Amino acid sequence: MSNGQVNTNFGGDGNSLWFDGGSAEDNSRYAITQALDVSHGGTISFDLIIGNIIGNSNNGGENADSGEDLALEYSIDSGISWIRLGLYDTEDYISWKTITETIDTDAITSATQFRWLQLNHSGSGFDNWAIDNVHIDLV
């Protein structure tokens, strides 16, 4: 995890992984799983909210700017390369929503990593986001 911490800033189901830090010049807000055995396929689901901590407790009072979306990616080569599984628009996640993605056929391995990455942001204190209740359902 980079520029994130366990926090309750957005409410939800208690603690969540909340991302705030870093400068606007880097793309350093992310969380990466360890290598997981998803060799039988299945789905990955999680709750997502995008906003800012200043203001109300729902989305923090400020929506992230356009283009500061969040991506879910996977890697089958120990994080050397990443392939996008989903892209989540800032305007669609101003309150907690559950997302479920089917694990791509190419991602079905015994050592797949998943990464949540904010593509751009305006720096520390802006365009915060959080994930919670990450779950993988295998078939």
C-alpha cells in the first residue's frame, strides 16, 4: 500500500483502506494484494467511495475532479506489468457502492496480484478514496 492507511474517514463498515497522500506529480496512491491463487476463476468484489475528507461524512464534501478515476488492475508476472480489469469514474462513487468484476481468463493463475490505483490526483488532502470489504469468490 502506498499513501494509504486504515481509517474511518468515510464511515462505511468500520475501518477501510483510505488513500490521501502523495503529490500531484506522482501516481502513488495504490493498494496491491499478495499473489493469490485464482486458478479456478471467479469474481473480485469491493466497496468504493471517492471524495475528500473535508466536509460531510458521506463523500467528504468534495468530489474528485474529472480524470482522477480509480482503476482495478491485475498482474500475472509479479507486478512487472499490469492489465486493467475495471475503471471507476469519480462522479459515480460519491457514496459507498459495491463493485463486482469477473476475473479475466488471462488472470486465472495460481499467483495473480490485484492493484487499486488512482490514475491522477491533486495531491495530499484532495481527491481521497477508500476501499472496503474486498472479497474474492472462486468457482
